[in-house]
Amino acid sequence: MKKMSVGEFKTNFSEVIEKVKAGEKIAVTFGKKKQVIGYFIPESGQEKPKRKLGILEGKATAVFSDDFKMTEEEFINL
């Protein structure tokens, strides 16, 4: 993993983004002690695993829409 200071990172931002897109991991450091304050790593191209339902696995399914909302009345009646 390559390390670079905040100043280097700011100066070479476009190049850093291209390196990360190519699969390289980069740690950003700050201060005299060059303490790592963050990492830039490529986003995994793999799909996240689906959540398991525990003891109900294979017996039931659950689907949550992106716009899932519960009214206050529904919440109180649980």
C-alpha cells in the first residue's frame, strides 16, 4: 500500500483516482508523525451477499423496498 501526505494527495488528486480505479490502495498521512488518517481503496465489483433470515432461512423471504416507510400508527401497533 502506498502512503502519501495530504499535500501530495491534493496535488496529484486526478492521478490518485486513476491509480485507485486501477486497483491500487493508498493511505493518506497527516502531520509531522505522518499518522494515517484515511485510506482510498477501490470499490469491490462484487455484489454484496444477501442477508440471511436466521432460523427461517429457506422457510420465508423478506423484501425491503428502497422507499420503505412506516407510519407512526403502524409503529405504535407493533
